[in-house]
Amino acid sequence: MPSSNVNSRARARTVSPFRSQVAVITGAGAGIGQALAIALARQGAQLALCDIDAAGLDTTAGLCGAAGVPGLTSVVDVTDRSAMTTYAAGIALRFGRISYVFNNAGVILTGRIDNSTYDDIEHVVAVDFWGVVNGTKAFLPYLIESGGGHLINISSAYGLIAAPAYSAYCAAKFAVRGFTEAIQQEMLVAGYPVNVSCVYPGAVRTSIMRAGRYAAGEDQDAVLNLFDRMARTSPDQAASTILRGVIARHRRILVGPDAGAADVLARVTGTGYQRVFQLARSLTNRQHRGTPARRDS
């Protein structure tokens, strides 16, 4: 067999399914959104990138340009329903077709509910849940029209299990999970050619905790130190896992070993995982006080 034929077949096998496809990413100015943008740029996708952070978007565009595709950047607030609708229409007009939408923008609040303000709670729910709703509603008609689109909504490992001090964040991420799983069924029942995935990242080494809000009484330095110890997954690793899941059309995409552990805990123990958390916290507190944990004989 001529070597030219072998080479052409090898190239055909390695062509990315994202090549020349239009991918929209919200929250593209940092973290997982930025990593997704760079990974897709390397694979030849056409990019529509938005964020509320103009400087972050500029950085992402530069990194994507170095990877091959600078992308089209727009400063958009995902909580602004009208702005998102206008943005989606403009992207569809500009590119003619939209294949992938990553509803990724997110924020976090750390603090007990009794110390959290309504403003902080509403901010988290507005971005983390309503931002996903707005992105889905704005872009879904174009994904349906494409004849083979894919909607990817970002939840969290805290959309599988809850944790103290993160009630608002958990509420929003659990809501994203339910919202997305309902849409998965709706697309099937309606016969629409749209794949729908929900992504559950564990602790990923992004700036979300440093940029987050903190309720009264929270020790921000202690929280950040704990997060830095827990966050074993890099944004690049997260993006790679997500894109593999999208290619495989997985409905549920777990990112990081901690997300896998959360999924198992939720499936096996139901709400029993809360007792595991309480035991772990009790042991940690005893160690900090220098008191050995009691062992029953």
C-alpha cells in the first residue's frame, strides 16, 4: 500500500470532531472555561468566548491565538437574560451554526447560612443556576437547528453531595443537575438531535475560591489553604476529561477522583454521607486540639 494512502488515513483518524465546529463557552476568562477554550483552539474549533471579566477574556484570547484560534470574545453577564438572548442571536448570525455550548460561568460563597446575606446567596444562585438557564434558553434553539448540537452544563461534585458552609452553592449546583437531567429527557421525547451532558467537577485548581465571597466569621486564609490541599486536578486535566466525555456523548461527566468518590457516596449511602463528613470533621478537630480520637473496644 502506498505510504501516502497510509498517511492520509492516519490523519483522518486523528482529525478532532471539534475541528471547524462552533463552540460557545461562558466564563471563559479563567479556570475551566479558559482551559476548555485553549484545548478546543488546539483542536481547530471556532470559538465564541464570553465572560464578565474583560481582562480575563483578553488573556484567554491570547492563549487561544497561540494555540491556533484566537476566538471571538464578548463581555456578557450570564445573569442578564436579555443580553444572553442577544448574544446568542449574534453568534448564530456571525458563524451560521452553533454546535457546542458550554454553560460554565460560576461563582462561590463560603459561610454558614445564618451568617450569609441574602445578597450573597442571590448572587450565587443568579450566576450558577440562572446563568445556566439563560445560556440554555438562549442557545438551545440554535443547537436544535444545527441538527446535531451538544449542550454541556457545568454542575459540581457539590451537585451530587452537599457540604456545610456551601448551602447556596450546593442549592444552585443541585438545581443545575435537575434542570439538565430534565432537558436530557425532553430532547429524547421531542426527538431533537441534541446531546446533553452535565459535568460534575471536584476541586479544580482555579481562582474560584480566591474570587469567591465569604460570609461573616469565615477564615478566608484557612479556607484557601484547605482548598489548595484538596484541589489535585488542574484546569487542563479537567478540560481534557470534559471533552472526552463530550466526544463519547456521556450524559454525566465526573471530573477528578473526588467527584468520583462523591458520586459513589451519594449512590451507596444516600444521605448517610453526611455522617462520614461529621466523623471526618470530628477527627480533624481532635487532631488540631492534640486529643486522640476515642476508639471503641
